[in-house]
Amino acid sequence: MPIVSSSPRGKRVRLALAAALLAAGCSGGGGCGTSCGGAFKAVDEQGHPIQFTGARLDNVAQVRLTRSGFNFLNASHLNEILGALNSGAGLSMPCIEKDALLDACLGSFGLRFSVLAGDTNFNGSCDAADSTPLHIAFKDVSWILLPPGTLRAHIVLHLKTGDIYLRTKEEHSTLCGGTSAIQLRAFYDDELPGLPEKDTVVDLDLGFSTAPDGRLQINFPNASLDAIVANFQPGALWLDGNVGTDPPIAPNAAGKYFGNGCDSSARGTYAVTKNGGAQLSCSQVFTDLSAGCDPNGSNGALCGIVEYVRGSLFDDLKNHFASHIVSVLRAQLDNLRCQRASDRQSSPVACDGNHPCPADDDGHALACDLARGVCYSPAAGTGNFNCEPIPLAIAGQLDVSHLTERVGFPPETKLDIFAGLGSKGAAGLVDGNGLQLSAQAGTAPASPLLALCVPPAQQASAVDPPPMDFEANKPAGVTSYDAAFSLAGAMLNRGFLDAYHAGLLCVAVTHKTTPYISSGLFRLFLPSLGLVTGDKEVPMNVLFRPTQPPYVRVGRNTTKVNPDGSITPDDPLLTLAFKQLEVDFYALVDERQVRLFTLQADLQLPLGIRTFAEPNADTLQPVLGGLETLLTNVSALSPDGGPYGPSDLLAEDPGALKDLLAAVLRLAQPLLAGVIKPMVLPTMLGLRFGVEGIAGAVPMTDVGRGGYHHLALWANVNECGSSCAPRTVRTEARVASAQAPASLERALRPELEMELFSQARWAEFSYRVDGSLWSPWIGNVSRLTIHDPLFLLPGHHLVEVTSREAGDDRTMDREPATVDFVVN
């Protein structure tokens, strides 16, 4: 007799079968390197990034951000980008050396001033250790679209330097009243009190182009950066003799000097600070000397010299140093956007004679721009600060070899994967309503050897997909969007072709996957199997082996309501079709695995996508379409490949196993559901996206057969985040009746009937068994009878039921009701 029990909300019954299948599948969370039990990895065993060397398909993905989407990219997001410069270390300015700012020497008599700006260690020279912080805080930004290829950011920013310590290289004991260099502290702050205009306004133009190997390049013309200089305010420069804290100076710091006035041979040290470390030594010399000078008239040669020195210092800071800030910004931006060399730890470093540039993505050698420390393509040159852009990409490897023991993937089953912004045929496009970028992608078997479980398949020549127009292809219900993404069906089919060659589609379900895969289960349908096994219950293995690469058809993602009230895909978003999939059945006979027979069938797996309400509006849940066409053209084959006949081991026609084959296929579904986990859209600068629509786009010539060229997604920026209070319904399920016949004759199958309850006003229900993919929505029902092929397997079965408001995935119950159904 069957044993049934209903469970309250939140309770999860641990099932032996489901646990085995889920353990064999993917139990990690989403994201790179965590899904599929860590099967995707971006670094090798030595910690080095995995390099993709396969062929890249051009223009197979598109990313679009509309004008309304840009409105969400505010000043705080730009500050986050700036914080990423130099791995979060911040911007800095190196030391500037100005020799002979004033040279009034006659032999060893007279006066000379050689000035250092930013000598933070006071050693009398500019070196790599000298660094003055540069602080930039974005306060406001607006975006201007300038077709065909420029995006302008109108930025209001707060510009402030750290403490710039200015000093003479020489000591001037006469002017200082003791052995010391003349010293000053300066800093620039465009928000000082009394300024007529606060902050700095900059128009930064972002240009989009592509490198010869297709990488996306984002560049900034120097005219935009020069706007900082053009808007430099002299009144924002402060000069005094105080010791600052950015960077700090030790109270007992000693400085070095070289020369004494016009006598360059004198050298020594001096105390950098005075008054307990509060002031710089000899910082009052200008104030003291100019006390009797009239700035509006001439008061003698001495005042003229002082005014000359002061004016020269000020002009140097206002002009030379400010332009140097632009150079520093350019260098920092180049470090962020340009390819550099790598050290032994694979960290980016400036290229030079000891650190050569790597090759580009096409294997062509890159040259080093020694002055900038960045790499460039000789074919493109270095004009307009050109460089080889860093790859805005992800490369890695899908490695399922660690699942070989439990799931039965062939050993060393690995697939290399690449995706990155850029295109050899299309640069970034700016139009009147947004920015659209193209992307490359590629897959390749990690091994050049064909997997032993599949015959070779000819690879079709790559065809560039047609352009993607997101506005013209919006599905019904999408009125506006902030961002959109598309992936070409050609890339999906290329990925499955490479997965086929790599053996990734060969899956064995064995007694290690679940203990119920044994001859005792199959004897219910094939009694003569007992004669082969000597009436013993022995382990069996079931191997799914494709004979042709599958074909992925992208559909419009529409649904239909059936006469029984169920809602099934009318044109599924994705249909994965296997022609002549072969399923081999092995049994342990005389202590060795013997292939008893093979079932051949055509398999069609229709998949859809569900979306949710906040706070999960950025999550996509794969669901299974209708099961009525899952298996067709089922036939039995002899172990030698011919039709199954009287000379083979079993007396019955193995075609009688069609129902059980469906169950075995469903056994793999929890594994598939583990691989195809709910997908969370990536965040960008802290912004989350809520899905507005997902559908096939740009129909093929024969749309019924071929479907659509692109799988596309439209989304809006999520403003409310986790603070939104979503309205989701709640579901209850109770057992109405259950039966599990002792004899599994064709007319009798285990079934479970449930009473369903939902808070939804017009409820639709969906269910899944043992962690497999969710069923299509079923509407206008209060009772549901399930005849799932998994019920053919004895043991516990976990049935989960969820509900929604009719037609609105966002209201779906995220905590399904559960029922435990036990078949003895």
C-alpha cells in the first residue's frame, strides 16, 4: 500500500532518491565558479587564468543601455568606478622637479632656486617613493548621446589634492636664519571658502572602437581631460607653512640639501619641521621678506626678487602642475583600460624589457609603448593614446570530470568557454536613444581528441547573425526598458556542438547515482531479464549517448491554454532536440557489465523561463514545457546495432520499456535542474535589473522550422532593491487519494491526486517531482492528478506545488507546498 503524508510550509522531506540525484548534480549557488558544484573555473591548478584558444564567433551577443538606463548611472556609480583604479589604491601624483626656477648667480655669488614639488620624503630628488594623493569625488553626472560613436558625460566633480610639499633643493641659511631649505605646503581644493564658483565641470567624451583582434576599446580624448586645466581656479590653490596629514610628516624628519645658494658643492641634512612638528622649517621666508613690499608698486630689487619667486612658483603650480594632473589621470585611465604585461604572480605590471607584452586574441604579437608602459597593436599604432584594450571578458573551463564517479560523465570531460565585449565587424553604436555594444563568444573542447562515446559530426560553417533591433522586436507587454541583452541561436548551437564533441552530453545513470537502477526494477517490464541474471538482483547502468549533435531552436516564448486548463508553450523559448538518441542498458552478468540492448528515440526538450517579483525580479527560473512530445520514434536495437530480434538475450520486445525510459530520463532531470539552476542577472555598479520580457527575436526565413536568430531579454533598472514588499501568493496542497499497484501492468500506474489551495484570485498551479524541472502552469483546477514516470521507482518521492496569479510569474509562491509520496 502507498504511504502518503502532507507537509506544512517550509518543511523539506529528505528523500533517498532525490538526495542521491541532487548530490550527483549541482548543489552550489549561482555565479561563476560556484554553480554546478564548482564545475566552472576561471583559473587552472596553478592559479593562472585559463586562456581560451578556440575560435570566437563574432557579433553573437548584443548589450544595450537606453537613455533612461543611463539616467540611473549617477555620481555615486562613477565614484565606485574611480575607486577601482589601481585596485582601490586611489589616484596619486608623482614628484615634479623644476631646476633653476630662479638663477641669479655670478660665479659662487648670488641666488639660485631649484624647486621640488611633491618631494614627500625630503631626500632632495624626485623618485618613485614620492607620491601625493589626488582626490576626485563625482558630485553630479548627466549623459549626452552623440551619434554615431560618442557618449558624453557632463560631470561636476570635487577636485582636491593632498599636501604638496614644495622645497628648494639648496639650503638657504641667509634667508632661513639657519641651515634649511626653503619650504612651503600647497594644496588645491576647488571648494575652499570664498571661491566665486565651487567644484570643477568637465565634459568627458567616451569613444568606442575595436582593436584588430575585436576587443572593445573605450578611449578618452585629451581634449576632455584638458577641461580640468581650463577650469583650474587660481583661488583654489592654498599656500602656507603648516605640516599637513595627507601625507603626514614625522616630527623628527630630516631632509637632504644639495648646494648652498650658488655653491653647488655644499651638501648636508636639515630638520624638516619646527615647533614640535607643527610647521615646516623656513616656511615664513616669503612672508618675512615681503612684509615691507607693496604688491602694487616697486620697492626695490629685493622685493622684486621675492615677487618674482612667488609669482613663478604660483604660475608653475597653476599651469605645469595642473597639466600634470591631466597626465596622471591619463596614465591612471590607461592602466585601467589598456593591456599591460604580467609578473610571475599574473598581476598586471607596466611592460618593459623584462616584462614583454602578451599576444593578442588572434595570436599576433603586441608591442610595448615604453613611455606609457602599455601594449598596443603595431597595426593600429599609438596615435590618440591608442592601446590594446584589456579584455572585457570572461574565460574559463566547464569541468565535470569530478562528477564521473556518480553521474557517469566520461573522464576528463571539459569544455572551454569564452565571452567578451567587442566585435571585428561592429564597434559600439551610439544612437538617439542609447548605446549598443556587440560581443564575441566561443566554446571549444578542452581536448583535441573526439570523445569515445559519440561519432564525429561535421561542423557547419559559421554565419554571422543579422543585426539585433531591440526596439522593433519587443514582445507584447514590454512598453519601455532600460537595458537589453541578446544571444544568437548560432552561438547556442555552436556550444552544444562542442559539448557533443567533448563528451559532455554523454551521461550514465548507474547504481552509484541511485540504488534503484537495478535488474529488479527492469524485471517488472522484462520478466526474462531474471533468466539472464540468474534470478539475482544486480546493478544496472543506463548510458545516454547522442549520435548527432542536438539542435537548439529559439522560439517566441508564447503559451497556449489547453482544453484541460493547463498552460503549455505554444512556441517554447528554447527547444533542445536530439535525433536518434541512443540509450544503452547494461547489467552485471558473470561479474562484468554486459550490454543487453539499446533503445533509440528522438528527444525534444522544450524549455521556458519564469520571472519573479521583487526582491527576485532579477532571477530567471528555467521550466520544462509539455511532455507529450518528449520521446518519439522509440525502437529497440540489438547490441550489434541491428533491430532487436529472437536471437537476442531477452524474450520480450525492449520497446515495452518506453514508459520506463521516460522515467529514466526523468531521473536525469534533477541533475539537469541542478545544472540549469535559477539564473540571477549580474549586477552593474550596484544596480539590479528586473526582467520585463524574454523572447526570440528576428525571425528566420523558415520560422516554423528554424525559429528566431536571437534569444533576447528586456529589463528595467530595479530602483527599490530589497526594500520592496512584493505581493506573492501562498499555496497549500493536501493528498486526496493515492495508489501504487503491486503489479505495474500497462493499465495501472502509480498516481497521486492532490487538493490544491491558493491565495491567488485566479490561481494557476505548477509542480515538480524529486527536484526536477517545474511543469507548465495548470489553470482552473482545484484537484491535480499526477502520473509521473518517476513514480515507477520504489521509494520516497517529493512533490512540490506552487501557484501564481493567472499569467503573472512575479506573484509565484517562492515557498512551495510539499507532499511526500512513498511507493513500496
